[in-house]
Amino acid sequence: MTLVCSEMNKTARISRRDFIKISTDALFWLSGLLALGGLVRYFGYLPEPEAPTEFELGDAAGYPAGSHTIREDIPAVIQNKAGKIIAHSLVCTHLGCTVEEKGDGFACPCHGSRFEADGALLEGPAQRPLKALRVETSVNQTLTLYTRD
């Protein structure tokens, strides 16, 4: 398997040792390029922007006594109970699915948890009621909802 040159037959042969060396060098270069590509992707990662935690709900007069309004963009339900504005998250406390309005309460479409209209737990697998959200009224009667404390 050595290099053979003759006037009649001008074929070049490579030794087994040279073939293995070239093959391993090519594999090392390829793995290095793949690792470099991974580093470029790692350092170029841009995380998703955080979801907003503060929402303007508008004028308090838009929520008359006894009303409940579902805001799917938050997701939350805003209720006016005897002149007091309260809000509850529509995210199920079991695994984070968005609950849907069913009758006079809410039901989780993923695993069947059920909640009363005021967020109280009726039936599991969820172990806690819907999270109460903070609503503040400004001096000009504008409502602001906060999803984090």
C-alpha cells in the first residue's frame, strides 16, 4: 500500500496509516465546526420578552355592580361585587391551562378542575383556588390590574 509510480501505470496509492490519519483529522475538524456552530447559537440566544404584569382596565364605571368581565388577553375575570372590583386569574392552579367559563363558574379543559365564579375550588385535580389578582383604583377612577404582587 505504498505510493507506486511507474511509467506504464500512473496510479497513486495511499497507505492505510495515511488514510486513517486523514479520516481522523477530517472528523476532528468536522466536530470542531459543529461545536463552533453550537457556541454561536448559544451566545446568539435571545429570550422571549417577559409578559406584562400591569394592565390598564379603563374607567371603573365600565364595570357596573354585579357584572363580570372576562379579559382573555390577561387572562382574568374582573367582577364588581357590591361596588368592590375584584379579579381572579383564569390560569388553572393545577398545570397552567386557561380555564373556560362553564355555567356560573369555570372549568379547566385540560384535566377537569372546576371553580366557582369567585375562584373557589369545587373539584380537582387542582389543589388551590384561582389566584386573586390585585386591582387598584386611581384618583380619577381608572382601574389597574396587577398579575404579580
